[in-house]
Amino acid sequence: MKILIIGGTGDTGRWFAKFYKKHGFDVAIWGINKRKDIAQELGVQFADDLDNEIKTSDIVMISVPINITEDIIENIAPKVPAASLLMDITSIKTGPVAAMLKYAPPGVEILGSHPMFGPSIPDIRGQTVIFTPAGERCSRWFPVIKKLYEDNGAHIEIMDAAQHDRMMAVVQGLTHFALISIGSAFRELEFDVANSRRFMSPMYDIMLDLVGRILAQNPYLYAMIQMNPEVVKVHKAYIDQCNLMADFVKRKDIEGFVGLMNKASSHFGDTESALRRSEKLIGTKIAEHEELVRSIGKERAVRHIYSGVVHHGFIKKVTPRKVLLERSGKVTEFLIENVRLLNEDELSRWKAVNLKNVIRDISVFIPHGSDPDIIKNVVSTTGGIVSVEIIDIYRKQNMTSVTYRITILGDNDTLSVQNMVETILKGIGCTVR
């Protein structure tokens, strides 16, 4: 099947280009910026002749900014061939779905979709995708797309476009509005956010990261999400409640504030479960930091989340936000949020692949009746050993000679490890040749 992604040179379009290509689709992309290099990088076709690509595609996907989605649909939809699927992936559904129904020929199937994740997510597994199928005009294609997503681990929700927009006005509109307003308040107060981390609680730390996460992304995208017509009444309710709380505080009305909070708690419902989930999140953050602290003075490795580069050495110091790693007299500083601590097995595997390891052959006479493989397993538990192989066995009279090939991690003292292995072999009755 062939899919054309309009806006496929953007971040979200690229994500879906890779997804559909991975699952056997013939993928073509088009973008107003004419970035053919992106198509080449993805290993897909760039739609030089856009009209022809539309006419020969089984699926046409619209992946453009919300503010131009309906205009793009108006231009593209009439050219989509009968029996094909026209779908969008925007975060507002009422307008785009109505436009697809209005401008697409009767034989074209229509599917609204909203992936509830951004292009930084590596895989669709565990992610939520909302579909707003256009009734009878999506009877053939909707089961195909739904099965593709579900087979790859996505969680599917189905609703109509109006219901979707009402829900997203709170799920996205209110959430983003509140977090951006906190960031804006920091600016208005000339508040030193970086310095405040010195005094942070775990909850404040998580809140700061959520604010920063939103502020780090494309502001036009978040502006467009706020343009959901359903958001206006949500904003009003939020601002009214903020003003009411501020008024209670201004008048020092403790009972008024408590009453408001109790009513909100009662409406919220299962606050105990929310408390446990948030404590689990906080506990995970604390546990990671405690593991770093326990590792001070020990050899550990961290993988940089963005570059993927592994750095290993001895942990010299840990602060609430930073970890200092020392290697060969050089100290490197990392922000904890930018790295992941590797466990001992991960470090050993990394060393085995990336360090210049040393091979030594040790030949011994083993005790009569001994199993060479069991001795090999004993030797392989020695610190600093990557692997142990048996490369030679010969028997002479009542004696068995075995040669073990030992691969020693490149950052270990080779002679010390070899001596340790020979000591173990002698200790179990072997005679080194």
C-alpha cells in the first residue's frame, strides 16, 4: 500500500513516515519547504509531482500546523481518488473532519486521528491514539489502520470530533495553559528558576521539569492547541477559580480556602490512588539519586540520554542536580537529568564491546575425573574477565591437559587478573603448565 504524507518533512510527519515505512508501506512525503534531503535521509520518495502522488496513493495523511490544516484539506481533498483514505493527525478534530467531509469526493473514506504523543517518543507501544472515524465513510480503512496501531502496542480510543475537542480543551488546553502561565509568572517575578532548584522538594522538581518541557517546544504548536474553540470556557473557569483562591488568601479566609479545596477533592474522586501514583513517581526520582550517592568512589557508567554516548569512570561527587565522573585524572560533570546510570551488567557488556581487551592462554593439568567445562565456569566468575573458552584438550596416560583462552577487560591490570586466575586454578587442584 502507498501512503503520501502531506507535511512529511516536519517532525511529526517524519515520525509517521518512519513508522509506515517500517511496516511495509510505500511512503512518499511532501513539504512546502521542499526538503528533499529529509526524504533521502528517511529512505522514502519526495513527491515532486504532488497531484500525481495524490491520485496514485491509497492513503493521504495531512500532517501540517493546525492553523493551515483546513486550507490544506480544501486544496488536497478534491484530488484524492475514490476508495482511498484521507486522514489527518491534528489535535483539533471538529474543523478538520468537517473539511474532509466537505471537500473529499463521495467515494473517499475519512478518518480523523490524534496521536497523544510527540515525535520524541521512540515507539508507539503504550501510547494513546484517538480516532474520530467518519461513520460509514470509513468502514473499509478504519479497521486496517486500527489493527496496525494496535498490533504495535498502541492504546486506541474512539469518539466523535465534538467530544474529542471538549476533552482536549482540558487534557491539553488547560494543562498547557496552566504550565505556561507558571513559566510566564516566573518571568514576571524575575524569579531565578535555576537557583531555586537548590531548595526544591521532589514535587517542585517534577513541576519545574513539566513547565520546562512545554517551554522547550515549538510555541506555535502550543498556541494552535489553545485555539480549540472549546478552550475559551475552560480558560474562564480556570481564571475564575484562580481569582477566587487569590481572594481567599488576600482576605486571610482560611475556611473559604479549605472549603474550596475540599470541594475540588470530592469532585476529583480517587485522590488516594493519585497520591500513590505520584509517590511512586517521586520515589523513582529519589531512588535514582540515592543509587548515585551510594556509588561515590565506585566505578560506574552513565549513558547520555540525547547523544547515546557512554561515559565510565569513578563517581567523585553527587549533588542534587549533578554527578561528577573521574577517569584517568580527568573529571567530567553531567546534569543528572541528562544521563542514565548503567547497571553492572550493562557496564560489563559495554566494556566487552568497546574497550581494547587482552587475550591470555593458560594451560593446566586438571585433576583426574574433573570436568573442563565446570572449571571454565568457575574461572569465568573472576573479576575483570570478559569470556573464557576452551581451545585445546589432550589426554596423556592418566593426565588431562586443558588450555583456556581468557579475554581480560582492557581497563584491568592484565597480569593481576592472570595471576588471580592461576591462583584459582591451583586452588581447585590444577597444575599450571
